Amino acid sequence: MMRRGVFGSAVLLAAPVLVVTAAHAQSAGSVRGIVRDAAQLPVANAQVSLDGDDVHLRFTTDANGTYTLTNVPPGNYTLTAQRADFQPVSLQLRVVSGPAFAQDLIFTRARSDASVTVTAPTTGTTAQGYYIDRVDRGVLGETPIVDQPAVITTASADLLQNLQVKSFRDAMHYMPLVQFTEQQGPEVLRPATRGMQGSIAQNTRMDGMAMAITGANPMEQYQELQVQNGLGAAMYGPANPSGMFDFVLKRPTDAPTRNIYLEQDSSSVGTIYGDFSDRLGKHKWFGYRTNLLFGDGTQFVEASRLRRRLGMFAFDARITPTTTIDAHYSAYDLVQRGYPGWFTYGPNTAAGGTTQNPAPSFVLPAAPDPRVRGFGQAYAGVNLTTQSTSARILHDFSPNWHAAAGGLAQRLDRFIDTPVNVITSNNGDYRQSLATGFAPRFGVESDLGYITGILRKWGLQQDVVVASEGYRFNQYAYTAPAAASVLLGTANVAHPVIFAPPAAGLPKNTDLRQSAVVHQQGFNLGDFIHFPHGLGIRVAASQDWIGADNYTWTAATRTNARTSGSNKQGISPSASVLYKFGSTLTAYGTFASSLQQGDLAPTSAALVNSGQSLAPYRSKQWEMGVKSDPRPIAFTAALFRLERPFANTVAYNGSATQTIFKIVGQQVNFGAELQAQGTLFNRLLIDGGFTALNSRLNGTQIAATDGKRFVGIPGYRAGLYSEYRVPGVQRLSLTGSWQFIGQRPQDDENLHTTPGSSTFDFGFRYARTVHKMLATLRFNCQNITDTRYYSTIAAGDITGTNASSNVAHIGTPRTISSGLQLGF
């Protein structure tokens, strides 16, 4: 309570400053953008109007659908686009002085009494494709991405919709600078950037508020996904260096939205999905948005099962012209049965070996065909349910000063009994068991409050932010857990076996208890100073409080008592220098130091700190890069170095019987990232990225593994998505993508590697008016060459002890999806 009180006091103290500074800098700005139809083609001769209290501007779009409105004073406006054969579309926006404000408009519906004819452009265009030029409003404010001293990648609403993205894994397929590690199935993921794996809740946000990621997460309820690569604790609170992933929820739209989607995947999974939104009331003061989804069928493995059910409801109320209250609730249920289980492999412990001289490891076999039954079982898999609720209040003190406060509550229920295939020889032999004992429930309660604004004095502009955010993460366990695994039988990768269910039935667990609570809060301050002649400095810091409580269950007395814990604090700072070469090119350098929750020591009688939390880890990052605006291509290039400590069990003060779990070394990742988004030759949209990465472990205290490459992290990754708007055929687009993963070390000693692999996708999209409805047909074939590969190779123990085992998940085979969208 004291920490939130500190933030509340800061808000009260800052309020007079906000009122005073609102009068600064009323110089005129501009608004520009592109008007498109639902198929993303530019709309010429559309009438664009901008209306405020004393401002009324008009513009007619050119052949490329572009418009530009100049001499716009700062303030709140209604932006509207109209054309005779479309229903008008309008939205509210706030214009501030400074760089041009970019806002595209999309006609979602044809007029009920008109047929639509749109001429594709034949001359040059500044279309941005799927590029987003500004991050969503939050602790970073509304600063253009080109002015952010970090690599930021996005998946826009158009991209998510046009590629029929259904899961977080699908979204990352089209974000080449983002990776993931599968946990217990294709939906249970931990995201990563720059070779650093994220945690369950530290690195993921929903509208800026902490959420858990290792559960069911439907992409249909999100407007877009924003990712800041690398360290972000200075602005977001304590986090590990895997990046910050912000899922932006769909919210009520100013123009009516009525879309029904009929989709089919793998020939037999049918999905029906509705997305509806409108505003009600005399002055459109109340808005709603609902997304309802049901899908069921058999996936690419015979006798498998995929069922998805989503209900998402969002509301907002504009209680004053400058104050909005919004809320959302969603419930998502996912059942996946019969999918391939994962493989574990590692040291041949039967052949002996010591900590200093690990035994030879089994080799991971070539990736098998995931469509063959036997790697999973029809009765085994995951049942996941996620419920989320959030509420926020947003207030504009002026066009330049904004505030928000909100909270989120989330519950993830997880029943997991996925098959685990343990490699037992270098000939591909394995034994299969049902794995149980995974955390059956997570709960998250998070908060966020911030004030952002602009100060102008002495010829300088300062973008300032005061924020507080944190969360309480609750983990649960079974009071009477089933056996850690249930053996089904043995087989060979070349000849998998369909095993009967266990004679004693599937594993059963009873009752839940709270096993651990992690709580953290960060108080954030940031200042971005714009000097004359293009120089800028951004400094930010987060005062962080991190705590953990661990609980032990006593079956005899049926009591759950706190047995250990920790409370730590520290500061996560960052500093950046930027220089703008004109208005479209920025160079920057950044240093950041970030705290994160320390690991929990294993439970063992030999450990002197058994079950205790370690002190928070501190990671460091150095980065330098250059960015440009889309003219016609936006690009980012960055060099970086990341350092993160890791812990392991080692001898305690030279004892032969006692051990201690402590920090022993560092993971060091350094490399380069390239990213490009935009439009070439008027018709070719591209979105691509490339990462070169060297990831090594130093100080493992094991000669055979010290200084070796990190398991599963390739030296090179690349991806390219492209879309070609076919000339002469209105609203027809061809799509294609390429994903490349380089060689990956299989083991801590780097004795074996998995070869690199490439996958290719192909598809098309076509739209036309049918009975006064705009119908859009989409088709996509992923992994068109049916390449067999491992989507995940990951370390089981990053320090190379002879008891460790690594994990691998099979990649998805060739799959075909098609869909029909009806907008009315």
C-alpha cells in the first residue's frame, strides 16, 4: 500500500504542474495519411475532413489515396473520410505540435445502395505497408518509433487479420526479430528476443499491465502486438532482458464494425468468428466491442483434437470530452489433444560421468514427420483456460499532457498431461511417458498508472513521464500430485507406437494450494530532452521493489505455511543519446541496467539454501543503431551486447556433502539486427528482418562447457514477408514469406548441431462486393515444401551438469488455411 501511496502522492504533486505546462507550445502541426478500403488498396478521390472547435479543413485524396492537412493547431478533432460508394468512417484524434501526425483511414463497409470500384495506383506512393510509425499510448507516450532509442517491432491489426493469425506462435512467425521457446505444447510459450528467454509474467503486458503468457492466448482479441527488444526495465519495471511484449486489446471503434469470419484449417478444423463494434448515445459517448469465436476439429495428426472458444467484451464511456473509462473481460478455452509430444535428450548417465567430465550425450535425431501418430497420443495433451479482466481511466489534461490508471486481473487454469519422448540411444530409441506435475494455475493482479507530457522552455522540448506499475503473481500446486510421469512404453523415432491409455487411468491430481507468490512494483521516471539541431538525450530509471514468498504444504495437518522468501530493492537505469539527420533518419546509442527476480533454489536436503530465492539479478545492455522513416522503406539496424548472470548448484565452502545454489557465471549475447518495412514499386509490401547472434556461457565452472555456445540458439535467423498487389485485378494480393533458422547447438559442450532449415509460405487475398457486403477471401499455405524441422531446441540445464537433459519440439508440417470475411 505504501508504494501505491507514493505514486498517488506523485500524481497530486504533479497535477498543478500539468495545468501550468499545458499552455506551452501551441505551434501548428499537420496530419497526413492514406485512405484505404478493406482490402488495403488506396482509395482515390475520397473527401477527408478535419473538424474541431474553430478548425474545419478539407482535402481530396490523390491517386495513391494520400492526404495531407497542414496548419493544424494542437487540439482534439474529428477526422472523417467519405466517398460515394462507401459508408463514411471517422475517428477522434488529438493533434500535438511537432512531427507530422500520421493517421490512415480504412473503409470497412460499402454503402448499401452502391457497388464499389477502386482503381489501384499507377504512380509513386508513400504507402507504409504494415509499418506502424508510433507505439500505442502508454508509458512511452506517443513518440514516433523512429525516435525511440531501441529496436521496436510490431504486428499490426491488418497483418494479424490478413494472415488469419490465431495464436501467439502464429504472430511470431511473421516477426523475424522475435523468437519463442515451447514449454509443454504449441500454445505454452515463453517469448524471447536476442536469444534471451522471457519469464512467465515479467516480460508480457496487456495494454501495458502485466499478464501471464504460458497459457491460452487468442490473437483474435488483440488489435496489435508491440515488442521492444532487449532490456526495458527502466520504463516498464523489473524484467529480464528478453524484451517487452505488449498485447494491445481491441477497443470500441468510432465507425460501426460488423464482421463475420468463416475459416478452415488443415481441412477439418472449422471456425466461426464474429467481431462487432459500435458507439451509442446522443453524442456517441458509449462504445462496445465484442469478439465471439468457436472452432473445433482435427488438426494435422489423425485422431487429434483442437477446440477453441472465446468470448471477449470491451466497453468504454466518454464521461467528458477529455476523460474516458474503459473495461474489458475475456474468457478463452483451448483443448489440444493428440499433438506430438516433446523430446528430451541429454547425457548418457548410465555410461557414467562427473560434473567436471560430463558423459557423452545422446544425439537428437533428425526431425521426424509430425503428422505420424505415436509421437503424441489422442487422449493426451493440454486443456487451457484463461480469464482476464481489466479497467482503466484515461484523461487528457491538454493536447500535450495525458494520464492513465488501471488494473488487470487474470487467471490461467492449466491441465497438462502431454507425452514426453525421452531419447535413450543414438539410434532414435525413446521411451514415452505422460508428464504431470506442471503448475495447474497462475493468477496475476497488476496495476499501472502514468502521466506523460511535453515541456517547452529555453528552446528545449522535454517529453517527461512519471509512472508506477507492478504485479502480484500467484502460483499454485496440487496438494496431492500424481506421479511425476506415467510410463506408456518404448519405441523408435522411425517407428512410433500408438500406446493404449494407462491401465490405472490418466494421472489424477486433487485440490490446489498456493505454492509461491512473487510481487514487484516499479516507480518510473523518464525525461527525453530535445536539443536544437537534432540532438536528443533520454534518461529513465525505475526504483524497483521485488519480493517472493514460498509456501509448503503439510498433508497431515492440511496446512499451507510460508517457509521462505525474500524482499529486495534496487534501481534499473537507462541512458540514451540520439541524433536526427533531418526528419527521417535517427542514430542512437543506449546503455541499460535492469533488475529481475532471482531464481528459486531447488528443494534438496544437500542444499544449504534449499527452496530460497536468490537476490535479484542485474543484466546489462549496450546498444547502438540507426533508424529511418518509411520513404518508401523504414529500416532499423542495431548492434548490441547483453550480459545476464545465471545460477547453478556448486560445492559449499569446499564441502564434499553440502552444496549451495548461487550465481556462478554469465550468459553473454552479442550480435546485430536488421529490419525493413514498407512498400516498393507501388505494389510490393515487404516486412523482413535478420539477426546475427553469438550467445555464450562464461564461468560455468565446468571445463567442458565454459565459453561454449548456448543450446538451441542459432547464429543466424532471417525472415521476409511480402505481399504483391496484382495489377489489372482489383483487390487481389499475392502473399509469401520465408523463414530461416541457422545451425543450433544441441548440447552444452557443442559436440553436435542441428542443421539450418528454411520454410516457405504462399497465399492470396481477394475482395469484392457481394449483395452489398464486402467479402474478402483469404488463403494461406504454411511450410509449402513440407520441411521437417525443430521449432524449439532448448537447454534443460544451462550449466552442463551430467544430470541435465535438453528439450526439442517438432515444427508444424505443411498446413492450409482458408477464410471468408463478410463485412456488412
